[in-house]
Amino acid sequence: MVVLAIVAVACFIGGMWAATTWLPALAEGPVGTLVYFIVCGLAGGVLAVFGVHIWQIVRELEQNRRILGSAELVAGALVETLWQSGTLAASALIAYLLAPEAVPPDPN
């Protein structure tokens, strides 16, 4: 159970770090700040959900140690993983695209 918590926290932090590092800046102000925290939280959630599901797949394969049926187990779990993390990723993308853009600095 401790490994599950470590995986979830590490993936959440990794997702938040990736969002803060690679996404272009948003407008300053209350709306831009709120959307920034929403997008970073959702990006962290995407990786946390993905990491937890991968951990669950590995645990199921360890417990069931049978070769027959493991492909169906992995395929079904991956579909569920992509469905849940994809929904969160789409929500983060929608929030980011609806946010006001940062104003570029004046070259003069």
C-alpha cells in the first residue's frame, strides 16, 4: 500500500512539474492564475491516474501468474486507464485553451 501512495504522489508531482515547465504562459490576473492551478492539478491527476492503473496492472499480473487470460487482463485495464486519464487530459486541455493568453512584451 505504501508503494501505491509513493507512485500516486510521484506521478502527481511529475505531471504538475511537466505542466509548469512546458506549457506556454497564461495571462496574469485572477483568471489566468486560477486556470494555471486547475491545469497543473489536472495534469498531475492525469499522470497519477495513469501511474496507479499501471501499478494495479502489475499487481494483478503478479497475483494471477497465469499466462492464459493475461492479455485480456492487460488490454481491459489499459482501455480503462486511457479512458480515465484521457478524460482528465481533455479537461485540462479545454481549461487551458479557454484561458486568456499572456500578452507578449512590447518590443519598443
